[in-house]
Amino acid sequence: MQIKKHASLKAYHTFGIEQTCSYLAIVDSIEDVIQLLKDESLKGLPKLFLGKGSNMLFTEHYDGVVIINRLKGKSITETAEHYLLHIEGGEDWPELVAWSVEQGMGGIENLALIPGCAGSAPIQNIGAYGLELQDVCEYVDVLDLTTFEIKRMTADECEFGYRDSIFKHALYEKCFIAAIGLKLAKAWKPINQYGPLQSIAEDQLSPLSIFERVCQVRMEKLPDPAKVGNAGSFFKNPVISQDHYDRLVAEHSNMVAYPAPIGMKVAAGWLIDQCGLKGVSVNGAQVNPLQALVLTNVDNCSASDVVSLASLVKKAVWDKYQIELEHEVRFMDRFGETNLAKIEAVQ
Ligand code: FAD
Ligand code: EPU
């Protein structure tokens, strides 16, 4: 296992902002993870697991150990009705989706091109184009950070929700996700209700055609982090009460929103766009001109430029719609996780 001291994080997160950490270790086995966690010389230092860093904003130097998950391997078993995939947590998610489609296994094609590791997918229950991880997740294998035992959790036990799971709550900082299990039905059914997928002709529907259309839509709408630093949707789509929605829609009849289990889920990109913020920037940080929900590093920006831009966006949406945006991107400061409200409070 490699451990670097005072390492750059630039290549390990997708915002492309220069930031450093005290130690950086790349792990490719559970034994590596356990060895690191038990290492006396690193005791007392905060630890952060990282996949591809595609949902992260490092606001400062991280004064701890960043542990990069590169546990690799995948296997398939079959029943009469399903393919059962066991995927090690460090596998690349977009490569996994492309591979599954190539193998003729449908079921995760709607989740094409979502950057990140398989082991990170359960944390926010990744979702796109009508599918969420929870729809195909059979289990999640976790390493308990206190007992160092591996436990298999069922999908139900993961308490999945919209961009949410038990790993953000009761199991926050309590486990390392080692592997996931996916259950894909052999009797494949297309999920093509999302706008641009509806135009695929009925007789053309296949895992491959959906995969290709999803890739096309994503490449047209979302900036490629390899070219322009970003972390995908910066904010979650907010859920507001039916009352609040009714009041707003009376004034803004073209408001984009969908029924949620309780209340209405509003398209945050639409809200930001309606505030006239597309293309607005703070130094090198910019609200993406094509998809306003994405904040980008267009010109060597600093983390504080992104924080200032995020504050500006949040305030504008609050002032116009009285809707509080919550960021999806995870903020890390010198010692651990933080958030926009905490940073604003000390400024
Ligand atoms: P990281 O950013 O490395 O980590 C995210 C969090 O998980 C951190 O808190 C980290 O500490 C924790 N973590 C990581 N690995 C482990 C582990 N093994 N055990 C315990 N904790 C761990 N998301 C969607 O849901 N839908 C989309 O359509 C989507 N589109 C995107 C498009 C772009 C261009 C980008 C840049 C991002 C997009 N995202 C999307 C967000 C991102 O892809 C997902 O959140 C993804 O699951 C993050 O994976 P990662 O490996 O990069 O996680
Ligand atoms: N919209 C605008 N202006 C904009 C952006 C969007 O008017 O600048 C409108 C669109 O026209 C559309 C609606 O808002 O009517 C929704 O936009 P889109 O379909 O692009 O999806 P989204 O709600 O912005 C969500 C996820 C994405 C996911 C897509 C596709 C969240 C926070 N984001 O985006 O996930 O890929 O749907 O399913 O839920 C991510 O989480 O990082 C991410 C990219």
C-alpha cells in the first residue's frame, strides 16, 4: 500500500481545485483498510474515505488521512430469473455500467456516466433518468470501523431515499463500504419515461439504446469534469409543501416540479435559471450556462470562490422563492465535514 505525506488532492477529486491532505493512502484490499485504521502513527488523525471525489468540495487543506478506495473485482452468478452481480467498492461505476450493457445485462443503463466508485453509489443512492441504485441494490457489504468485521446489509437496512441513505445518518463515519450486490432481472423492462428517453421507438428499446441515449443527453447537458471541474448537481432538488407549491405556481405557472412522497419536488436548476444566474461567476467559479444546477471551475478557481458562488445562488433562490437549497456536494474542511451554513456563519 502506498502512503504519501502532504499530498495533493487535485487528481483525486473532480472539481480540479488545488488542495492538499496530510496523508494519502491508496487501498486495494480490506486488509489495507484495517492496517491503516489500526496504524498507531495515524491514530488520532481524522480519516476520510474517497472514491473518485466526484461529490466533494475540499474547502481547505485536510489535516488527516485520505483513503482512496481501489478495491477491485466483479463476479456474476445467475438464477433462472436474475443476474446477481457482486462488485468490489473501488470499481469504477461508469465502466461497470458500460460493461454490464456489453454483457447483455440490462438494469443499470439509466445510470450510465455517473462518475464515481461502485462503493460510493449507496451513500447518496445515486439516481438519474428514472432509476435509483435502490431499485437494483440487493446488498451492501460494510466493514464496521469499531469491530473490523464485515457485515452484509440488505437494501432495506440501507434506508435509501432521494440522495440519501443510512450512511449519511446512523452509520455516518461508522463503516467502510467494501462491496455491493446488484440484482438485475433477466426479463428486462425499459425505464424510458424521462423526457428524452421517450423518443426511442418502441421496437428500438434495449439496454444499449437507452444507455446510448442517456450518454448522449448527459454529454450534451453536463460538463465533463475531465475538461471543466465540477461535482455534478451542486444542490439537491428541494421538496416543498403542497401549500408553498400552490402559492408559487399561482405566480410562476411554468415552474418545473414533480409530486414527491410528501409535497412537491422542485427542479433546483429551473429555480436558479429563473433567478437569471446562468453564466454568473465569482472569479473562476461559474454557474454552468447550460445546466444551472452545476457549479463549475472554469478558470482555476479556489474553493472559496465556489463557496461564495454557492452562497450567492442560495440567497437569490431564497429571496425570490423562499425555498432553501441544500447542497448535495459534500464539503470537507481541515478537520472533517462541514457545510455552507457553517461557513457562512463564521464569515
Ligand atoms: P466521493 O465523492 O469520493 O465520496 C462521496 C462521499 O462518500 C464522501 O462523503 C466520502 O467520504 C464517502 N465515501 C466514498 N467512498 C466510501 C466508502 N467506500 N465507504 C464509506 N464512505 C465512502 N450523482 C447522482 O446521483 N446522479 C447523477 O446523475 C450524477 N451526475 C453527476 C455528474 C457529474 C459530472 C459529476 C461530477 C457528479 C455527478 N453525480 C451524480 C455525483 C457523484 O457522481 C455521485 O455522488 C457518486 O456516487 C460519487 O462517487 P465517488 O466515488 O466520486 O464518491
Ligand atoms: N432546468 C432549467 N434550467 C436549468 C437546468 C434545468 O430550466 O438550467 C429545468 C429543465 O428544463 C428540466 C428540469 O429543470 O425541466 C430538470 O432538469 P434536468 O432534467 O436536467 O435534471 P435535474 O433535476 O437538474 C437531476 C439530478 C441529476 C440527474 C438528472 C437526470 C438532482 C439534484 N440532480 O437533475 O443528478 O442526472 O436529474 O435524472 O437530483 C447529480 O446528482 O449530481 C446529478 C447530476
